[in-house]
Amino acid sequence: MIGEREVQAYKRDGVIVVPDVLDGQILGRIRQVVAELVAGAAAVAEHTDVYDLEPGHTPADPRVRRIKTPHKVHAVFDEAVRSPQVIAILKALLGPGLRLHGSKLNMKSAHYGSPVEWHQDWAFYPHTNDDILACGVMLEDVDLVNGPLQVIPGSHKGPVLSHNNKDGVFCGAIDPEDPDFHPKQAVTLTGKAGSMTVHHARTLHGSAPNRSDRARLLLFYECLAADAWPLAGIDGRREGLLTG
């Protein structure tokens, strides 16, 4: 799926976009499952182990922000990350031994999909080494108007910025006034459905709200080399072997 040119670009920039990773057949199956999950959110009134809800969610008008750990919710999501295409990309970037740390389906629905503030994934799950990345499968076409992912190339080689608020409490986002944050260097990641973004765990990234009339569904998998071990404890319910 990728060659040495893409590998070197990833090492240099901390991010690449790979087109045509998943085909229309599995995309159709995933979309059907997503539709069923969104419909099922009508039965809940608050966040659950499966759903993060958008503000304004009601049973009559289900609004889902995120499906948590979808690879444990339905087999089709686990099938996707274990597809030969995805595994080939991960092996090229991380080596033969792979683990799946977690997954999430970020759903930026038309007109109200929430933004994601700038952050580095490393702040959430530091490990013994940084052979860690997140790949985001585009389930719908992503362009400039429906809340695309934005990244700062090369930021994975810089410092891990503070993700605490002014009271020193972890808030999961950086201070936009941090002198090591350079938003003018940001680039936007777009592509057709079935394409996949890949960004390093230290790469600064975020996204704007979706104000278009189209959804932006991005299926994220957090993957790492087999010799990267968490510094904050191991959750056996989340860690999974992809290859050995």
C-alpha cells in the first residue's frame, strides 16, 4: 500500500494520507452499522460505554459525537483494522509486531459536528517509546468544509506541550497561546472515502466544526509497535495483538 517514499514522508512530517485503503464493499457495511448505532442512540439520554453524545441530543433527534472502541462494539470495525491493506501500512511504519491500543469513531454530523481542540495523542497515553500512531479511515469524502483533520507537519519532533488548564488540571488540549504552537504551519488532510490518514502520536492536530450539509465520519485506530509499553498502566480490555 505504501513505499519508501511514504515511509520517509511519515518520518519527516509525522503524517501521511494514503488513498484507496478500504473498498466500497466494506465501507458500505461499516456505514450500515454506523446508521444502526446512531438509531440505537435514541434509547439513551446520556453518555454510555458506547456513546459520546452531542449537545442537544434527544431520543427524537439522536446526536452522536463518538462511538467508543467500535472494534469491540461490532466485528466489522475489527475486520477493517485487520485487513491486509491496513496491516501492510502499519508494518511499513511500525515494524512486524503490532498492537492495537484503542479505537474510536468520531462522527461530525452535518451542521453540528463538534470541533476537536489541538492536542497530541502522546499526552493521553505515553509509552516506553514513541512508535505509536493513529490511522483515520475516511468513511465519507472529507474536504475543506466538513470539519477535516488539521495537523502541523514536523511537530512530532518537537516538545510535548502542556495539556493542562490554567489551574494545572489536565484538560486534553493545548493552550493556543503556547509559544511552541504554530498554527500558521497547519495543513489540512482531505480525501475520498476509503482513504486513510496516519499521524504520529506526538503530531499536533485538531479539527474545526462541521458546518456543511454532509457528515464527516472518521474511524480512528490507535496502533503501536509491540515493544512500546504504556507508562500509565496496562488495561487488558483495550490492549490487543494485531500481529506477533
